[in-house]
Amino acid sequence: MDAEIYLDNNSFIHRLDPRTKIIIFLLTFVAILLFQDPLWMIPVAILVLIQLFVSGAHKNMRRIRYVLIVLTISSFVLWNLFSKGETPIFWRISVESLRYAIARTALMLLMISTGMILISSTRNEELVNGMIKLGMPYRVGFAISTALRLVPTIAASTQTISQAQRSRGLDLDSGNIKERISKFLPLLVPVFISSIRSTNIFGMALESKGFGAREKRTYYLKLEMRKVDYIILAFSILFVIVSVVLAIMGYGKIEGLTRF
């Protein structure tokens, strides 16, 4: 199983400066938070879907499809329960709460998709370097980089340990969900021990190389904004400004909606 999230493609999204992609991620978050009505979120959803398929990030979305299904159902049910409207349909569900639940669920899926586009089209070192260039302290950036590297490391370690147990005759694939979970739980101990051991070795390597000895540091990776980056940023900022103006004017709201 490939635990890497980054997709080594040469798409238009991949070639953008990481700072551009980070800012687009933040602007997308602002744009979809402005509206309650799902119809007003369609333009953002179309733009995100285009980026999703151009970058190839939809392949990574397929890898977490079961998690997305659970999150979608849970979100849709909960937002219906914690909101109500003036036009009842069934039990606690109303037209207004249904529209709001669709909007909040779409918001969650769009944010996951935008984040997946970012990490699928940007190498770890490029992403962190972009954050640092935008003003983040390099120690914080390195901590984020380490956390991002730890995810595929833990996934790969889990896969290796589970394969080793299967080779010894342990049946991890039979039984119902509860039985399979109970079989996998003992595997967490060696996974965590392996992760802690790797972290200690990593920390000692950093100390031996003098990490954090100076406030400023140099970078091997050089970032350079191109003309297309400025065009994309200008369009994104203009899009968000228009969205903010429309939201202030009262567009995109659901009349008769009450949230608990």
C-alpha cells in the first residue's frame, strides 16, 4: 500500500508556487463560510472540482472514500438535528434545515477537497517553505513538516507489522467489524513503539546538526512567484471580495432558519 499523499504529476496546479496554493486554500475557506444556502456555494464547488481533477487529487479522495461517506452521513444528520425551520417536512426535518445541512456538509467536503488538492500537488518541503515565506517561524514550519512526514511513516509501519503478523498465521481479515478491530488493536503497541523510537533518533540527528542554533537560516529550495501566480491570486481575491459584498447585502441566507 502506497502511504504517500503527494502525487508526482506535472499539472497546472503542481506548477503553481506553494504560497499561491496556500492563499487559495485560505480564500476558499472564507468564500464557502459566507453563505448558508447551498445554491450560492455552487461556483466555489465547481472551481474546487476543476482543481481536484486537474491536479489528480481525486485519486487520493478515493483512498479515503469510506471515511468521507461516514463523515457525510454524520454531518447531514447532525446539522438537521441542530437546526430547524418554518416549513416542516418530517419529524424535526424542515426545508430550511435540509438546505442548511446540505450547505454545511458541502462545506466540510469542499474543505477536505481543497486541503487534499494542496497536499497532493505540493511537496512537503515546498509546502513548509511556502508557509515560512508567508511569515511562519521556521521552527513551527519544521514541526508541521515533521507531522506531515509522520503520517505516511505510521501508515507504512502499520502495513509492515500487519503483513509480518499475517506471515506468522494471524488472521486479520476474517470476522465481523468488531472482531477485526479487536485483532488490529494489539498491533498499535509496536506501531507506537516504532514511531517513538524513530522520533528519538530524528531528534538526536537534529541536535547533532545544530538545528535551532540561529534565529535565521538559509534554504536550499528557492521559491519564485511567476506571472500566472499573480493572475490566479488576483482572480481569487476578486472572487472573495465579490462574495463578501454579496454576503453583506444579504444574499445566500436561508430565511426562517433557526440554529441551536
